Amino acid sequence: MGSSDIEQRLQVLEHDVAELKQRLETTPSPTEPWWRKISGTFANDPAYEEAMRLGRQWRERENARSLRKNRRARKKKPKNVRS
């Protein structure tokens, strides 16, 4: 890649960055948080309910697995050992 190729690519990048900066300056700040705008979007949606059920099931399984692992680790720890 020659220096002219790099200079050309740099010019394109500088142009794109300038365009993005201008868009940010002219875009108004949201008056309302994004999560309020989508709140209730999935109400009574069977697919959403199923996704929540599966996520809850996974978290419960992982929490139980973690608890069992911690109990086993505590049992293996030698007691009354001096350093």
C-alpha cells in the first residue's frame, strides 16, 4: 500500500468523522429515556413470555449449580490448619 493510498483513505475517514460530528451536533437530545419509549412493547407477547421463562429457568439452574459448587469447595477446605 503506497503513501497515496493511505492519504486517500485518511481523507475519506476524516470526511466521515466530520460528517458524524455534524450529525451529533444537530441531533436533539432525547427528552425521554429510551426504555420508557419501548416499555410495554412486548405486553401479552407469547414469544417474549417464553424468552423470560427460559431466562429465569437458566438463572435458577446456574444459581443452584453455583451453590453446590461453593458447598463442595467449603467441605474440602482443611480445618485448623496453621500456616
